[in-house]
Amino acid sequence: MSHGTCEGRRDNRAMSTSFGKVPLRQRFIPLWAGLDGPLAFIVFCLACAGLLVMYSSGYDFGSRFADHARNMLIAATVMFVAAQIPPQRLMTLALPLYTLGVALLIAVAIFGVTKKGARRWLNIGVVIQPSEILKIAMPLMLAWWFQKREGQLRPLDFGVAGVLLAVPVALIIRQPDLGTAMLVLLAGLSVIFFAGVGWKWIAPPVALGLVGVVLLIGFEPVLCADGMRWPVLHDYQQQRICTLLDPTRDPLGKGFHIIQGMIGIGAGGFWGTGFMQGTQTHLEFIPERTTDFIFAAFSEEFGLFGNLFLVAGFIALVLRGLAIALEAPTLFSRLLAGSVAMIFFTYAFVNMAMVSGILPVVGVPLPFISYGGTAMVTLGFACGILMSIANARRLVQS
């Protein structure tokens, strides 16, 4: 055996031995490089708050706490995977995902599953809610649309974007599901706004809406009188608005949710009653205490101090998303990141305002706090999108 052959074998053994000694942590460093540190820390803090209040409000609610923790792990996995997908690949998914979402909404309208008077679900072996897909597919589609027309946007392009937005929103309202329709609508409008639509198109509907609110408040006794029927809105939607304006109209019925939510918030005071010490929560006065009204349970036990922490967390989440949007390398990435940031704002604001009696009661969960598998996974995917865009910016700069 030649001296050169022996040396070569020794070198190979040395290389394999040195590779085997590489710490496992270092092998996974490239996989973790796609995660945005500040964003991950903010989400982690909110998730910890969610686990804390879920244990308190749902410990006697079957396996609710364990299911909530499982949903968080699934959402974290989805976030990790989405963070590894380049924005260019996300852009190729925009049209197929939007088309699939609209097709499923049409299928729901034809042969969907009806529960509690609403047809929102589709049974394809497992029961799914296709409208959840549009919360992400809608901003993806509109960001793709404006990216394709970068540098040559015309009023017609904004009109087409409006039609692309109106179709799924109309199908979701028809189910009816006003809460999800509002989230999809605001997600799409944020993309159109960030794309540069003029204020002359924004100001008239905003002014009209404000005038409508003033008239509604002023003529509430007449508009909400027994037997009065409003056009366009379903009866339950009309009742929600009237209950918002005067929850004492039916304190043990339709106004019960709002009244008990506000009592729970007020009962916490500044410091709160303490972990697992909330009487409104544990005596089951707060309805839907693990889902839509979990903010009332959190407020009772952690008080204004805890609420300030929660609000600060959501503000930090939105600001981090907008910062990622400002530094994004392409128009598609900027529009998508800005829209995702506004999705988080809409979720948090609508839920807190709903529980506080500022907005009508709609089915909008509090991000990373409320129980709900589909919403949790959707929000995890949204965080992954932000991390993917942030990682793309770092790669461009390097």
C-alpha cells in the first residue's frame, strides 16, 4: 500500500471525524437564520400570556388548555416553515391560493354545512372553513396584482383590485359571516391603500360612514324599535348593532355578552384580582371566556396593568411588521408585509373594542390569546410571511 493512499485514508477519516464532532446546534443554525428575532420574541411573549389566561379560564373546560397549547405548537411549526419560503415563491402561490379560496367559497354557497343558521363550512372528509384561506390569500393576490403593474398603475388597475376584493367579501357576507368578511375586506383595503390609492377615493366613504354612525346614534330609538327592519342586514346583524347602542335593552338576552364583558374588565381594577381569582370568569358570568371574550377574563385577573402589557405587545407586533414592510426589497413584499401588519392590528383592535362595548359583537379572536385552531394557524402563517420578507431583506443587504 502506497504512502499516498494511507495518507488519503487518514485525511478522509479525519474529515469524517471532524464532521461528526460538529455540534448539532451548529447544523441547525442555517434553519434558524430565517427567523426574525424581535418578531419571534414579541409573539413568544403574547403566546405566554395566552397560555397563562387560557389555563385560568379553561382549566375546567375539558381539554381546552391542552388543545390550545397543541394549536400553538402547530402554529409555531407553520411559522417556522413559512419563514423559509422566499417571497418570490410566495408570489407564485398568490393566484392559485386565491382561486382555490374563491372556488371553495362558491362550493360552500352550493352545498356547505349549516350550523347555527350560517352556512360557513365545507365537509371534504374533514370540516373546513374556506373563508379563513382568504385572510391570507386576499393580500397575497392584491400584492401580486400591483407587483405585476409596478411603475404603470392606472385608475383601472385599482378598479380591478376592488373587484378582486369584492367577490370573496360578498360570498363571505352571504354565508353570513360579518366578522370574517370585515377582516378580509380590511386586509385587502390595506394593500390598496399602501399601493397608493388617492385620498379623493378614501375620504368620501370614510365621511359617509361617519355621517351614518352619527345618524344611527341620533335615531337609535326609532331605528331599533320593535318591528323595525333594516334593508341589506340580517336580523341578527341589526340586533347586534342595536344591542351595542343600548345593551340594557335586553340585559339577560342579547345584551348579556356586552354587559358581562364590561363588568369583567371593570372588576379587575388596576392590578387585577389575581391569577385564577376572577369571580366573573370562574363563576361563568363571562360568556365565551376562552374564545371571543377571553380579553374580559384577562382584564379581570390582571387588571389595567396586564392590559397595558397586552396592548404594548400588539403595538410592538404591528410596528415590527410595518418596519419590515418599509425595508422590504420589492413592491410585492412591501404591500404584503404592510397588509399582514394591519391584519394583526384589525384582529386585536376589533376584539378588544367588541369586548369593551365599542364595536358590535362579531366572531373575531384575540391573536395568540383566544382559543381556536384555524385562526391560530393562520396567524402563525402570517408571522412566517413577515419573517420570510425580513430574511429576504437581510440577504439583499449582504
